[in-house]
Amino acid sequence: MPYGIYDLVHNQGFVYVGTSSDTAAFAVDAIERWFERKDRPRFANESKLLILCDSGGSNGYRVRNWKRQLQQQLADRYGIEVMVCHYPSGDSKWNPIEHRLFSSISLNWAGKPYVPSIG
């Protein structure tokens, strides 16, 4: 399951891939791993974090575990204000991750993986 994070300001994308299903814990873990990266560009004021996401799956606007995980793993742990805005259902066309990040991943994964022959 891929989970993508796209930094609009710095035009950088990060993809986290896991073997579990699309869960709130996996989604928040991916955001936290991105936030903790030493090599990610920093912002002038990192006391607030705005997350733009679609309205389905693990980060849907009705998923209580998603909200709880964001509060515990990001807001409380790092002392930041976390704001989440959801794109309306069916409007993923406005989501920059869909266009700038996942389209390239889909093209890359469309090829056949290399499997070495043994013996």
C-alpha cells in the first residue's frame, strides 16, 4: 500500500510503502516519518501543519482513529497545530498528489518487475 506526501512549497514528493492495508495508523506513521526526516526542507514557521487529503480511505473525514492518531503522534508529540482539509468526494482531480506523484509511480509500476533466474 503506498502513501504519498507531497510538499507543495518545495515541489518534493515522498512515498511510503507498506505491506498492511490502508489504515489510519499507517497513514499517520507515514506523515510522522516525513516530519522527522532530517533531509526534508524546513519551513519558517513549523508550529502549524496543514494536511490536504482526499475524503476516502484511511484519512477520511469520518475516520475517528485518523484524527486520534494525528492528535497523539503529531500535535501532542511535537507541540504543533495540525489542520486537515479534505477534498470533496470525487474531486481527487484537484489533489496534486494524484497528478504529480502517483501518475509517475503508476507508470513505473506498469512495467514487469525484474526477477533474476536461479541456477
